[in-house]
Amino acid sequence: METISPDSILIVLGQEDDGRWWADVESMPGVIAYGPTRDAAISAVRALALRVAADCIDHGEEVPQPFEKVFSSA
């Protein structure tokens, strides 16, 4: 059995000229977050991605692709 967790979702990172970090889940359009540190940006984007996925579930919509296996049941 394959185990998928939110921690295994691919996150792209970068740093702005002013020192802020950004984190982006490219497979989920619009899911990008900033933070003063690399870890803060990662935490923020993971939280946002989970909120987006939860909102989709609440509204009966398709869960974004990276989270299909995270929220699937056998």
C-alpha cells in the first residue's frame, strides 16, 4: 500500500530580493504563500493547500489532484 501525506506534495520555493520566501504548490493554481523564513513559507502553503482541499470536499467538488490520494478511502 502506498502512503501519501500532505508532506509529500511537491512545493516549489524561492526567495524575493527583499528576503521574503515564497512557496508554491504548482499543481494547485493559486496556492502560493509567503513567509519571513523558508520554513514559515512552507508551513503557510501547506496550510493553504489543505484549506483549499477541505473547501472542495465541503462543497462536493473534486479534490485537487495532489490531494486525491491523501483524502481517498478504501
